[in-house]
Amino acid sequence: MGRRCRRREIRRPTGEANPSRCRQYVPIGTRTAACLQIPCSLAFRRARSRRHFQQPCWKTQEFLVKPLDAYQDTAARARLFLEYHDGLINTRARGIRKDWKSKFVKLMHWPANSTIERVDSVDAVIVLRSGSKLTTDHFTQACLDDQLRAALTFGVSALDRYVHERVVKGIIPALKKRPLTKQQEEFSLPVTTAIQIAEEAVTARKNGKKIRPANIVRRKVQELLHKRPFQSFREVEYAFALLGIRNLTGQLQAAYGVPDLKAQKAQLGKIAMRRNQIVHEGDLVLHERGGQVKWHPIPRKYVVDSLDFLDQFVTHLEGVA
């Protein structure tokens, strides 16, 4: 039994890699006759009542992405954009000496009359050959500020993914506990999920097999939350309420050692807003006089401070239970 369970769980993540491809996805709040919905807690209770319900093997958790691992992976990539920014800015203010150019062209076995440009940064020397799509202008502060924008975007995405993983991993155990939170009671799944569980239970009974209906519920939850952002404090608080956590603010106040979270909530909101300006507006200043295109400034220190804040915020969230 243990061996068959282990093989099945190894295959499972592959099928869940892209839940957005599921054609049975129904957004929450739809009220058409074709999109009936049932409370998630009710769907789970029905799943547990099936005669062929099998409790998940303890090895199941081994193959779920750990929320903190998901955050740290994405956060590390955000920091890498900072390194690109710092390591590629051109610090060279003079042209190339003729003797250096002659020796380099000869070393590369290029024609003696080749035109080259040189970029000197703190980490590298880059030589651009004639015809290159890159020029020295691409290594200026203004152009490389996009690396800072990418770093901030990835930082917020890391938080978003962390919260999603917390919900997907913990919602099934949370729904077993009583009493449920208001958010848990109101969170609904499409009625097609209940039908799917029933059909698979019937098929399994006929074939003498056992199924795990809880896995079906978990996948459907993942699909429903796939397009919902968890970037502001209000959204994060809602996600943790789905896990049955009612006192998120109180636990975070204790972790930060502060009497209230006004400053933390405001900072998180500004970071999320800044991310939205970059992602949805190209970070362009709106309604600029004369129709000129102008970018919002993005200081490096602001990005570093924001990433540090997100690291600390997630560290405190990890201690919330």
C-alpha cells in the first residue's frame, strides 16, 4: 500500500503544474444557472463521507512545494536583478585608446578596421562589436533601472506565491477543524467538483479501487485562487482566514514588537501599488505635459528596503499558526 501511494504522489505534481488549463474553472461569485456552487467545507465533508475515501498518505506532503522554499527561490531571483543592475552600469567616461583597440582586435582575429565600443563596470569589461544590437546607452543608469523594477516585481511575486502555497497546503486540514471562520464558510467551489468526486467514487467502487477526494478539493482550491492576488495586507489576512487563523494582526504585532501594524500595512500597500504601476502601466508617469514619455523614478535604496521588508514580513508570517 505504501509503495503504490508513493508512486501515485510522485506523478501528482506534474498534473497540477498549470492549474489554469483546467476547462472546468468557475470564478467565485458567478450566479448563472450553469455555474452553481457549493461551500468548500461542504464539498470536503461530502468527500470524507464517501465509502471509498482514503486518508492521504503521510508521504503526500513530501511532494508539495514548501511555502518558504517557494518564497526564498523567487526572492533570490529578485536579488539577482539587483546584482545585474550594480554589475552592468557603465562607469567609463573616455573613449578606447587606439593601442588597446588594436591589440584587442588582433587578439580576436577581427579585421583591423573593426569598430568596437567598450563598457567598463564594477564587475566586467564588455566589448561591443560593430553591428551589435546593444550600445553603450543600454548600460546607463536609466536603462538599467528596469533591473530594479524587475527586482521589485519579483519580490512581490515571491510574497504572492508564498501565501498561495500556504493556503493550498493547509486548507484541507483547516476545514476539518471547528468552528470554521466566516471566510471558510463563504468560500465556495463549483458544484461540478462535488459531481466529480461522486463520479470518481462510483467508478472506484466498481473497480475495487480507492481514491483521495481531498486531493480533488485541493486542486480545485488551487485553481480558484490561481488568479487571485495576495499582495496587500487585506488580501493576506483573507488568505490566512481561509486557514482558520483569526488573529493574524495580533500575532504579527507580537512578532514585530509594535502596538499596531499601521506602518507595516502602509508599507506593504505602497510596495504592492508600486508593483502594479510597473506591471500594469509600464511605470510611466500619467498625464505628462506635452505628451512626453517619462518614467517614475525608482531609487535603488527603495528597492533594497522593500525586499528587506518582504523578507521580514514573510519570516513573521512563517511563525503564524
